[in-house]
Amino acid sequence: MTPAPGFRFALLGPVRAWYDGTEVDLGRPQQREVLSVLLAAAGRTVSMPLIIDAIWDEGDRPARPEHAVRTHIWRLRRALAPYAGQPPLLTVGDGYTLRVPRPSVDAWDFVRARSRAERIRAAGGAAGEAREVVTEALRLWSAEPLAGLYGPHARALRTQLAGVRQSLLETRLELDAEIGDRPNLAAEAGALVVEYPAGQRLRAVQMLALYRAGRQAEALGVFEDTRRFLGPGTAPGEPLRRLHARILRSDPALRPAAPAVAPRPGSLPPRIGGFTGRTAELTELTRLLTGADAPAVVVSAVNGMAGVGKTALAVHTAHGLAGRFPDGQLYADLRGADRRPLDPQSVLALLLRELGTADEDIPEDGGERVTLYRSLLADRRRLLVLDNAASPEQVRPLIPGTAGSAVLVTSRARLSELAGAHHLRLGVLPAGQALELLRRVAGERRVDAEPEAAAALATACGLLPLALRIAASRLAAEPDCTIAELTRRLTGQRHQAPRHREHGHQERPHPGQRPRLDELRSGDAAVEAAFELSYTRLNPRQARAFRLLSLPEADDLALPCAAALLGDDPADPGPTEELLESLVDLNLLESHHLGRYHFHDLLREFARARSAREDQPAATGAAFARLLDFLLATARTADAIAHSADPAERGLIEAPVASPGLDFADARQAAGWMRRETPVQRAVLVRACTDPALPAAQAVDLVDRLNTVLSGRDHVTAMAELAGKLARVAARRGERDAEALARYVRGNALWHANSYPQAEFELTRALELSTGADGARLRASAHLTLCAGARVQGRFAEAVRHGESSVGLFRSLGAPVAEGTALGELAFNYARLGRLNEARAAAERGAELVGGQESVSQAIGRYYLARVLRECGATAEARAAAESALALFRSLNVTAFEVATGNLLAELHLIEGRFSLAADTAETFLPPARRTSGMLEGGLLRSLGRSLSRLGQPSRARACLEAALDLFDRLQAGSEAEQTRQLLSALA
């Protein structure tokens, strides 16, 4: 098959494609991710499993990854089809291959460039010819490879290509040194040594260039720096040691370089005082802008959110490069963040005047103006700084027409359509650099006197340079104000998302409160004003999304959750993704992981303030109601799959949902979703406690689903608190069924938190509220937890009554999985009463009812069976069932039952006389027990004490048993405490 001849693909930067010069719209990031995998395979077939592994980490995969890959392949084919007679993207077996010629992919030439240069030299070719090959390859590096893609393949390929780039840079500088025509070679090599401190080839070039410039001491100093960097016991490599020896003896073969060109001043704004950090960014911009032999104009575009320091970086970089552009420097503020940015013709007039053109000589015709401007720049080396650009259309007429000059552009949005530009996204400062900025502006002594407060202040400023400068300026202007006091102002009254009372009106901040953005202003500088300029340029759909996405109290949002919040389809979130990616491009939203989005702290606060001003309570309430509806529908599916049960069997309340929610392939995937989305689920539940737009029945049902899939002490404590609040809300609204479920959920959570009397009170109240046929399922569940509560406190006859009630109700409802779980709990209580035949029969029947496929319920059934088998004396069978349950609990990440099963195994090892193994098992499960449950911790301490006693370590055994007794007494677990006392008495 003839490959598509006109395609050209880029991996060195954002993944892009062209056909005969026309860019191909590759669509969403996931499609580009799939394309990058196929391009990197260089014509080889990539199987479906390899594509899945390449695109998604294990925990981030969609419900049906194969379906997602096929969808992306179909969309890629549709994107490429109009440009080729024969389709280049083919299905081969269970995989895919992309048939394009090798020269059409930039990364392929990039990787082969060094070997091509070596072949040229080996064949007797000139160093200049080899350098041209390497230089051409380095020009292909437009930005970070596969920019915006974060899958395993993208990360690995980025690392590989970065290594290739370092090797090419080393080769080019070695050829530069050999040719001897680069007067600033020492500075270039030094900048690259900062970027690649372990690169001894770069250090060799730096040493040679310094020596040739008459700076022998500095050249020798580089060698000493290398030795210090490598540390004791590691010597520099042989080539560097030989060069060092030649410099020491002033080897005449190391001829000196030509003198550098004297620098000339440029027409730039003054450097911004206190400029700090950004070493990596300065190095990268220096590298990009100083390609003296580039065949075309170099354009570097720096983008980032408002206040991140783009102008400061650009001006600082330009001042540092004054000597590289001897024909002058030009600067223009394009006012891209204003409501009316400067038009290109006005900017051209300003630049022409700066180049010495009289007003009367500036052409009226736009085309003639561009021609004159470019003719004045021709054959010159000038640096042009275009600050605060609005769009590619604004910038294009201002780019010089011939090689030699360079352009540095800053913008809030990424100028993706600016052809040939090298893009650099500027983020907030690292914590250390943020503190250094505070020190430089507010004063070193002042900051060093309050180091902890200064660190807190930097965090409160979101590490944003503009906010840090304003805060430091406030400190400098208020010498009596401590850093701690200013930090308290910023953090003591944090501006929260608007809350809602029951009557539906938003609460307004107390008149004495000052939101953080109000504090971050000094003179004419204000963080809020900078954000406002970006916000006013959004279209209505973008602005609405920007506001609404900021409201949930969660660190980030998954794409389907964002779609639900905005009223889009979570099952087909393509339009939502395009909308959110447009906000990412504008640096108003961030996405560090595929399909997840979050705000910078200060931008979130700004967006929430705008929402409070612009969005009606009914609109925000409706958005959260959509999100709650989607989360509940998805949680119901996850719960049913996790427990391998019919969804109808799992519901305890009638709470209709409109959304179909998401589907999952198996219990592991379902539980993984619930764990990842717990923060947003909790955020919505907290809002449901105050916002009448969110149905109480749905909110309580969601709390219940969270409890059935997730565990852990912190989780159950939070769920108990939420359920209590929702119970009071439901009671105020007169929603008896919702209150009953909330009481049950709270009681169940309190039981898991070992608060047994409070749990019994709530569960009994739930029974009283859930009357009639509609409440039968809830009553059955409440009886089951009351059964477990009575058992823990040694009231086994009472536990049996509750257990039999639960089993009977579930059986009458036709709920086999729930019946099986109840039988397992009932069976253990039968065993404790000595009714061993009934116990074994109930446990085996329970395990049979829940054992259809791998699920939480199946694992619980095996655990209950193992406990009963131990009571019946069938130790080997009990151990086999427990080990099977443990493996399943681990795979599903059900921590509480995993720990309980670990304790059961320790007890079984004791019975079998394997005391060391019992002790090891108990010690293994103690740490997670301490994070999960006091009862479980006490049980493991008791098992460990028994094991140590049998191993001849009475002191340690007594300490463990006394700690276990203390826990059981505090938890009012009477029977457990009594057993432990007996063990202590026997030890004495």
C-alpha cells in the first residue's frame, strides 16, 4: 500500500499533523495520545492491550478502555481521511498501525540526527556539515514533547526524547568548539550545564571555551565544580581529565577563540526589581532565542495565568541577551488582556517610530507598513519583545521576515496557532523561590525572623508572583505589621463558596470580613484586577463553566462530574472536554492528569466571587442537583457491581434519578471510582445539608452507597457526621423515609467507629421510622447492624433475634445477596451460643448465596464462613476460606474487612501452633488496624499478646494484652474485655 505522501507529524511539542501545509484537526487530547503511540511505533503494529497500557495508568482507566480506544481510532481515521487517497491508519489483527514515511515524523529525524552527523565525520565530511545536521534536528524541538499529554507512554517518550536532546546539544557545542566561530560559546555551555549538571561533555566545551577566551582560572574552576558535583569517590571521566591536564600546561593546540562582540543597549523597560528564580525558564528561553544560524525567525511564546510573572521573565531574559542582539531590542505592550487590544497596524506604527521612521514616512496602507517594518529588520540581529498578546492574528504581522532576529511573545492564552513558535507555559513559583521573592522585596531580616509565617504567607498567596509582590510590598509599607498578622488576614477569613440557607438565599460574608483577594492589592496593583481582565474576554459558555466549576469543595473534578455539573452528558463528555480544554488554553483552569481539572487557589476564589455576583441561587442549586443525581446514579451502579447484586436489591429508599450514571467492568473498577471521587461526593453532600435544591433522599442514599463500598476510621467518622446533619434536614422537611435512612446510615457508621451505644440509639430510631412494606428493606438492614452490635457486646441471644429478623425480611423481599450476608452474621452468633450445626449450615448457605462472582459480598461471605468454621473446629477449612477472603478484600481495597481477616488468620495460626507466624501476621495488620477501628486494633493486640506468650516473651505479651483490654473497656465491648482479662490472669 502506498503511504500517504503529504502528511507531516510533530511529536516535539504538542502532537500535531499537517497535510501539504494544511494543519489537520486531531481533536481531543486522548486522540492525540493514541496517535502518538502509533507514531512512536514507526510503522509497527501496536496491539490493543499495549495501547491501553500506554494511554492510561492502572487507576485512571475508563470503564471500557477498548471501547474508548476504538472510538479514538475512528475519530482519527475520520480526521485523516479527507487528506489521503489511501487510509494511513490500518487495523492489523487486534491492533493498529500507522503507515507514513519516516521523514514525515519530526521525532524520527530528531533521534537519528546524531548518528547521521557521526557518519558524516567518519566519511571525512566537514564539521560544519555535521553541525548543520544537528542544528536542523534541534530546530525541530519546538516545546516539551507531547505537551499536554500525561499517559505512561507520553511520560516515557518525553524522558527518552529529552535524553536525545541533551546528546544533540552536546554534539552541537563540541562542533561549535571545533569550528571556533561562536564567540559566546562559554556562556551557552554554562547555561546548558545548569540544565544538565551531569553532562561532562558540556562541561568540557565550557572549559575549552573559557580557556580560549583567556579565562584559564575559570576553566580550571569548572573542573573543580565537576569534582564537587560528582562527590567523594567518583572522578570526572577520562576526556575531562585529559582536557584539564592540557589546560594546566597551556597546551598551544588549544587555540584561543575570537573576541566576543561588544554588547549594545536595547530599548526595553527596566528590569523588575527583586526578580527571583526561574532558572530553568531563563535557560530554555536563552537556548531558543540565541540560535544565530537559524534559517527562520525564532519565536518563543510564553503563556501563563494572570500574575504569574510572564512580563518580568520576558524583560529579564531580554536584558540578559542584550549582547546577543547587537542591532538593538524592541518592546511593545499589545494590551491583549484589555477589552480592546491594540490592533497590529497601531503596533507597527509604534515600532516603526522606535526604528527611526518619521511619522510622515509611515505608510497608511497596512501591507506597505508591514513591508517597511520588515525591510528595516532585514539582515539585522534584533530582539523583539511583544508583551501581553491577545491572539496569533495580532502577532503575525509583527514577526520579522528574515532570519537573524528573534521574537519573544507573552500571552495569557496559549497561542497554539502561531506557526513555528516554541511554547513555554509558566507556572507558579516553587516554594523556595517564593520565599526568596518575599525576602528580596520585604527584607531578608524580616522574613528570616518569621520563617514559618513567611512560608504560610507564600502558601496563602498561592505562590503567585504578583500576589507575593503585593503582600511583600504591604509588609514593606507597614513596618509594624508582622508577617504572621498579614498571613492571618489572608487565611483567617478564607473566602468560601457561597452557601445556601434553607430558604434559598445566599449567605453574604460578614461586613467585617475581607476576602483574600481584597487583601492582595497595593496601590494600583491588584490580583483581582489581573484576573478580571482575563475573565472579561471569555464567551458566555466559558464564563459560566469557569464560575460553576469553582464551587465544589474538592481539589479537582473528573470530566464526567464536570459534565454533570454543567448540564452536559457525562457518558459522552466530548463537548465538555473541549470547553474545559479551552479554559486550560487560557490558563484559567489546569489539568495535570488526563480527564481531571482543577483551579489555582486564587483563581478559584475569584471565580467563586464572580459566581456569587452573577449566578442566581436557583442556577447554582440546579447545577449541584445535576451533579448529585449523576453521582448517586453512578454510586448505585458501583455499589451493585461491588457487591455482585441486583441494583434493586441494594436500594433502601425510593429516590428516582434522571442520569444513567457510569458503568463499570468489575468490582475493582467500581470501588476505584468511588475512592477517587470521594472528595467531590462529600462536597456535594455537605452542600445538601444547607441547599434545598438538593433532594435529601438522594443525598442520604449517596451516603449509604459510600458506606457500603469504602471504609476506614476517617471515612466512617465523616459519614456519621454527614448522616446526622442530613437526618436533621430530613426531619425539618418532614421527609420520614429520608430521615429513617439517614438514622440507619449514621448508626451503621457509628458501629464501624466502635461507638456502640450511639449506634444502637440511631438504629432503633431508624426502625421506628421505617414502617410499612416500603421500609422492610431498611428494617432488615438495621436489624443486621443491631445483630453485629449486640454480638460485639456479648449479648448473643439478642444478636440472634436481630439476625433472624434480618434474614427473614431479606428472604421475603427476594434479596439473596443481602440474605447471604445476614446469614453469615447470624451464623457466628449461633456458634457463640454453641449451636454449631445451625451455625455451619447458615454460614455455608450464606456463602453460597453471595458467591456468584468476585465482589465485596462474596468476600464477606467467605470471611463469615471462616469465622464459623473456626468455632466448629474445622481449622484447615477456616484458614483456606480466610485466605481466599483476604486476597479478595485486598484486591478490592476493603481495608476494614482486610484487617479483620488478618486477625482471624493470626488466631488460626495460634490454634495450629504456628506461633511465630501468628505474631508476624498480627504485627503486619496492626498499622492499618490503628487507622481503621479500635475493635480491630484490640483484637490484633490480643492475638499478638497470645502469640508472644507462647514464644516465651511474657513482658511484651502482657503489654499487648493490657493495651487490648484498655481499648475494649473504653469501647464497652464486654465479652472481648472479659476474654482479655482471662488471658492476663493466665499469664500471671
